[in-house]
Amino acid sequence: MQIIGAGFGRTGTKSMKLALEQLGFGPCYHMHEVFKNPEGIPLWHKAAFGQDIDWNVLLGGYPSGVDWPLSHFWQPLSEKYPEAKVLLTVRPADEWYTSMTNTIFSHLAGNQPKDEMQVTFKEMVDKIVRKDTFDNRTDDRAHCEAVFDRHTALVKETVPADRLIVYEVGSGWEPLCAGLGVPVPEEPFPKTNTTAEFRRNRDAEADASE
């Protein structure tokens, strides 16, 4: 891998996926790739519960990756691929928590698996996001915002400056392209997967499974 995303979900990761692919670092792994390639779910489940997996099997063919579940493993991945840049997507913690509450947290609370693969997927996401990251306190704004800020600080303190790209949501192409050493495209920076779009996609997936 050339780029390892360390940012939490709802920090513009879907837009960043499209941006990285436009810059030539695609395909970019994202939670949507888990949906598209469910054969990888058992491996993510093993990783979530502390088992060793072959990252090359799971991520082979992906020069970049952002979003959960990949970002949860940014530290072992950065050790596995020492030449890769670490990309930390950030936004104000209060905005991030509001977005999380209206999308991922509510989805996790209401999602009812309908088959064995969906059960495995839900167990994996609950373990990574709800339990390991937020200690089952996703309804506690102050706690979650503090977790978010500590994570941002940890990545900044841990990753060498020449390897780290910190990207504030809404900053356009310049800081990303500067960090990657590539030209700035003429097209606008992608913007997708807003809260409204997330909800529409979630409802469409629910309807399709009925």
C-alpha cells in the first residue's frame, strides 16, 4: 500500500476515496469495498478479534485505503508497509460527532442482521467501532469527542512528519496533493456521502434485502 488512512469514519473518507482514485492511487479501500467484496468479511472479523491475518490477501490490489475497518488498523498497517504515507482526515470534533450520531451510530443501533454473513459483519463493526474505539459509549458526546481528539493527537505524535498527511475536511486539493507530491487537478475536489446520502443509501440497502 502507498497510502494508509488513519482517520475515523465521517471525516470525509468517501470523498477522499474518490479523490485518491482520481489522483491515480486507486482502487482505494473503503467500507463500501467491504460491501462489494463480502468474501473479505471473515478476515476483517478475525482481525477485529485479535487474530493474525495476511494483509496482502485482504488488501492486495489496493494502493490506498481509508475509513473503517481499515483505519482501525493503521498502526500495524503502517508497520507492514513502512514506505506508505499515513493520511489522517480530520474535522472539528463536535461536527464529527453530530454526523456520526445521524449516520453510523444510529445505523449500528438499528441494524438487524438477516443472514450469517451479516451477523459476522455486524460483530466485526460493533467490535471495532462501538466497543474497541468508543467503549460502548456512543451516546456520550463528551466521551466520543475526547476519543476523537486523542486519536488525532496520537497519530500526529506517532507518525514521522515526513510520512504524515493531515487533511482537514473541506481543504480542497492543495494540502493533499502537496503531501503526495502530485499535481493539483483542474476538477473540483469530490464531495459525496453527506448525511442525507448516507441515509438514502442505508434505506435503499434495507429495501433491497427485504
